[in-house]
Amino acid sequence: MPKGLLTVLLLICSNVFMTFAWYGNLKLQQMKLITDWPLVAIIALSWGMALFEYCFMIPANRIGSTITGGPFSLMQLKIIQEAVSLIVFTLIVALVFKGEPIRWNHLVAFGFIVLAVFFAFLKNE
């Protein structure tokens, strides 16, 4: 598998865990599963999920970085990660948090992020 594709797949996995670590507690609260939990317990739960995020993010960065023989500069890696993060977040919101609408201004913002990825890959010669 090409390093670039493997990097993106690992970033997708990482961002699924990240999204649930950051926002999953809100869904659990909405479902009335953790209504009595103290904030420190919710933070610990999120940290536990974030561990899996790092298990995918660190290899993605190591495989994808030009520093370790990958195809992407650090800036490209970060911009790809941000684009993947928003795509994963949007899909999870649409599938899990069904009451959150996606409006035209969100789509415009995503368009600018796609443009950011485009500009990140332009050659500066």
C-alpha cells in the first residue's frame, strides 16, 4: 500500500477516536448514560479513548512525513489531518447526532478547507 494512502487511512481511524473522545461524552449525556458522572470521570473516559487516537495518529505521522521517508511535509500532514478531522466529524455528527443541521455556511467553510489542501500541495518553485 502506498505510504500516502496508508497515512490517510490511519488519520481517518485516528480522527474517529478523536471525535468520540472529544464529543462522545455529549452523546452519552444525551442518552442519559453518564448524567451523574463527575467531570473528572468524563475526562478520564475521554483520555482512554484518546489513547487509541494516538495509536493511529503517531504511526500516520511517522509513515507520512518526509522526515521518515514519507511523501508529505509537516505542513501538508497537518492540513490533511485537519481536512480529515472535519470530514470525520461531519459524518459522525450526521450519523450519531442527528439533530445537528449542516448549513450552507458550513459547506462554504469546508470548501475553503479543500482549497487549503489544494494550496498546501502547490509547488513553490
